[in-house]
Amino acid sequence: MDRLTKRVLSKALEIGFDVVGITEPKDAWTYEHFERWLEMGFAGEMAYMARTKELRRNPKMLM
């Protein structure tokens, strides 16, 4: 466990979280469904969903 992970877990428990987890960002297997959802207009007025759709394909891009 690296130092940052230890610090995050420790701080979360310190401020009252009962359960804390850390995971590795992976490619979204639901991305194709999300693209169809956007194409069908279900995002409504949430234009940011389409603008930032690539971030949903690969969450590692957020970091």
C-alpha cells in the first residue's frame, strides 16, 4: 500500500467514515450504452455529459 493510499484511508476513518475503499480506474465497459443514451437525447439539458464523454470512457483521464 503506497503512502497516499494510507493517508487517504487514515484521514477518512479519522473524520468518521465507517468504510473506505480504494480502487484502480479502469475503462468503462458500459461506454457504448452511454453513447447510445446520449444519442437518444436522454441527457436533456446536461450538455456537459456529451462534452466530457471521453472522461467516462477512460476514468484515468481524470487524474
